[in-house]
Amino acid sequence: MADSQVTQSSPAARNVYVPHGFQEHAIDLGEITMNYAEAGARDRPALVLVPGQTESWWGYESAMQLLQDDFHVFAVDLRGQGRSSWTPKRYTLDNMGNDLVRFIALAIGRPTIVSGNSSGGLLACWLSAYAMPGQIRGALLEDPPLWSSTTEPLYGQSIRQAIGPMFEMFSKYLGDQWSIGDWHGMREAAKQHRHPLVRMMGHGNAVEPRQSLKEYDPEWARAFHEGTVALSCPHERMLAAVKVPILLTHHAHSTDPESGALIGAYSDLQAKKAQDILASTGVRFEYALFEDAAHSLHQADPARFAKVLRAWAATL
Amino acid sequence: MADSQVTQSSPAARNVYVPHGFQEHAIDLGEITMNYAEAGARDRPALVLVPGQTESWWGYESAMQLLQDDFHVFAVDLRGQGRSSWTPKRYTLDNMGNDLVRFIALAIGRPTIVSGNSSGGLLACWLSAYAMPGQIRGALLEDPPLWSSTTEPLYGQSIRQAIGPMFEMFSKYLGDQWSIGDWHGMREAAKQHRHPLVRMMGHGNAVEPRQSLKEYDPEWARAFHEGTVALSCPHERMLAAVKVPILLTHHAHSTDPESGALIGAYSDLQAKKAQDILASTGVRFEYALFEDAAHSLHQADPARFAKVLRAWAATL
């Protein structure tokens, strides 16, 4: 592709953005400037929504419409997403988690409920374990890739046996900070890929990347595929450190019979082990299996997501 | 050795500590409990002192005596040092730096001067680059191992050509969380080691580890030798992000003519490159070459250290 609008520039200089229904704000957190949108009244419980990989804050736009009467809602772009800063070589769960710690301290300033999807669900878990005392009231982990997003999982499939090959393609064809940007090459390679998840999640004949992908730093994909993102954050230690109530959801998933690869965010074994560890902490947690749900329930069915979140938050 | 007082237990359970002249306190930072000592009046400028590897807060005890009339002084134990929490698999500059961000926010609550020695000097640099806005007034980097404490340095010798082999021995003979504790084996192996720095820094015939080493989690040594501690914190990016005045000191150093190994904390080339990058940021910085000074000046000559720090702090 090598479209000059998309390649290499820092977020502020890139003319790839589109308008949205909620106003966006920027806050200086020290290392990064974080972009976010806010809705709802200040006297409602604070709620932070954390997007998944290749999503920006506005993936929650429909859900925010439904949640803004009940919550003071903040939806954020993480480093390397949307309009927040890019930080080459510095994409780790710990750095992203500490960005959220600072965001909650500086932009919200009171105990907060957090809900995150996919890698955002890992960060919701991270916050429930490692945030500053009193910052987090509870965490909804929406289909988080527990162990399955790491290169050396204690349990079950690694990222190389799950979505990793797709991230490898993002890294190879798009490049850190869009330094390659070969959209056509990636699209065609995905059609032939050995891994069923890559074929399923290919981009057909789309002439350009979808909007949220344009806003994303492909170095995220490399950090996940190479394993550096979670190298110093083993998931079993994070789960064992959880200190506040958890709702863990698990959406449609299966195993490819040909290869044993995981089709989905995490396996039944990984769900079982996560529950075992959470049970050992003594915190209150619930596990909700939604076998018919898309990975990103909050985008595919915002009404159902809002209903689940609202009902669980009422118990905190 | 396999002394049950020293092996494997978490810091709180280990009976290895000795009394000191300043009272110690503990603060919950979310993931870790940080141990620290405090001296001086609250109306004086706040100063945080960060020890180096295999040192605890009380390495600054003599310096604190000299500084307490001029500063509100805090000396800390980092994760894996002294009485602070051990965090297996989670020793990174970013996690240690964010512990200090939280400490400054929760225990000090106002703009702070920071001074750190060796790896503590790297963390002083980290804070000057990545702390929350307004937290840091200036940073004294006391003989920091710039690039020379990483496995893939942009400039000069790597840790494997510097102190790395000694850390490799700590890791091999003492083990993560003192899981091996073979003090005798390490002491004897150091005497024969190919690397001159390891022979120089060996422990002679000492029958047990020195006090500060007993208080240290040897997993630190592995994290440095294997390179995971700075894997997502390239030093050139950290230096380029510095936002406040810096005093960079450089102590006795040389190159072993036989091997090219670095005898010291960082080389002249590394000092030159650090200055070039700092100059490009536009921040005020000074470089002070103390060719006769020990690596840990604040321990070897507290009066000289206090004089240097006091004079520089007066200019902030």
C-alpha cells in the first residue's frame, strides 16, 4: 500500500482519523499522551472501558450510548492505539497497565470499575492485581486470552498455536509504525495461510485496512507474536495477585481438529486453570460462558454486553 | 551455604536483617510493599535516594546524616532489595520505575529530586523521562551503567562484556530467591574466573555473604544478565525522553587490554553518546567526570557525595 497517510508518522501527524459521536480528549500521563472519550454524569460510578488489539476507544461507542445513564464512562486508546502516543520498543502489559493506573489517578481520581476486551481484558485483570490501592472496584474480563497470548504459557496453547500467526503477518507485511505497509501482500498471503484462524480472519479483497487497523501501531502485533509484551508478566502470577471482584466471560471457542490450534480467545483448560487460581485468592469471582457470543461482544451485541456489565456492576 | 535463614522465604519471613540508625517504614504500593527510611524536615526539598544492585536503602545511611539538614530525605528499597517485596519474574526497569512513581505520589506527594547509583542511577534517569508530569525536579545519575547493563546496547560494551559474568555467577550459585545458596561454590569459582572484574569483585574467603547481599533477591542478577530487565526500555529512548535537569557523574573506569571488557560502570564512548542524546533534548544537563571516585561514591565518600548533590540541587 505505502499510502503516505498511513506509514510511519506519529499519531498526531497522521491524517487517518474520522469523527465520532463522543468528544475526544487528550491527557499527558508522563511518557504518553492518552486519548479518550467521556460520557455520563460525574455522580455515577466511574467505569473505564479498554479496547482490544486492533480496536480503538470508539469500538465502545454503541455500548457507551447504552451505559452513559448509569455510569461515568471513560473509553481509552492505549499506547499504540487510536490517537494515543506510539512508543516503539515499549509495548508491554506492564507499561500499558501503568498508563491506566496514571489515567485513573489523574483523569478520574476515584475508585473505578474496569471492563476490557481481549488484550484489554488482560489489562483489566492486570489492574485488579497491580493497580494502586483502592483504585479498582471490580474488573470485567471480556474473553481475555489468558495464557494463549503468551509464548511460554503454563497451561494450554501458546499464541503461536492461536492468533499469533495473524500477528506475525501484521508484523511482516505492515511493519513497526507502518514502516512497510504492504496491505495487498498481507491480504493475499492470508488467503493461503496454513492456519485456519488466519484464513477466517483475513481481509478478503478489501482495498484498504479497516479504520481501527489504520489507527493501530503494528508493533503491537510483533510484541505479542514475539512474546515480549508479557515476558515479565506471567498470567498465573497476575491471576494469583487479583484483589477485587472479577467477572470472567468466555465466548465462542473451539479447537481445530487438524492442528490442535485454538480457534477463539482461550481454551476450556485455560478457563479452568484461571478459575482455580482465582478461587485460591479468596476474591469473589464469577465465570460466565457465552458459547454463542462473538469475541468482541461489546461491538457485536452492545445491548447484551451492557446488560451483562450493568447487572454485574450492581453487585459491587 | 543453604542457611535456612537466607533461602527461598519471602522478605518478611527472612530473619536476615539488622538494626539501623533511621526508622524504617513500609508502604503498600499495590503490587509491592516498599520499605524506606525518612529523615529531615518536611519544609525542606524532597529527595529520593535509590540504591544500586546488591545494596539496600541503608547504603545511604551516612549520606543521609549529612543531607538531613538540607533535604526531606527518603531512601528506598526497590522490589527485590532489603525489606521490600520480592516479585519473581517481574524485575524490570519499567516496573521498578513505576514503583517509584507510586512512592512519590503516595508517600511524598510533591515535586522531588531523585539521586540513584548504578542501576538506581538508571532509575533516576527513567523517572526524569517517564514519571508523571511534575513529579521530578531533577535527577542525579551517579555512575549509571548506560547501555553497559543491557544485552543489546546501541553503543559500546554489553553487560556480557562488563559486570554480567558476575551476575551470571550470582544467578547460577545463589539462584532466584536464594533457591540454591551455594555461597562457598560461588566464592571459589570467582577466584578462577576468566573475567578480571569478577576476580576483582570476588568475595575472598568470606564465610558468608555481606549484609546487603543477604537482603537481595538474586533473581535481579539473572534479569540483568539475561537482559530481560531492560528489554522494553532501550537506553537511547529513555535518554531522549528526559524532561528535567540532569547531573550525570562518571567514576573510575577502564578497559581490560586483554579482553576489551569494561572495568567500570560505563565507557567514555557511552558517556559521549549519552551527552549527545541529552543535548538533543534541550534539557539542562551537566556531566561530571570523577576519575578517582569509587562506583558507589555515596558509600565510599559520603561527604564528597553530599557536597556534589547539595551544590547541584541548589541550582534547580
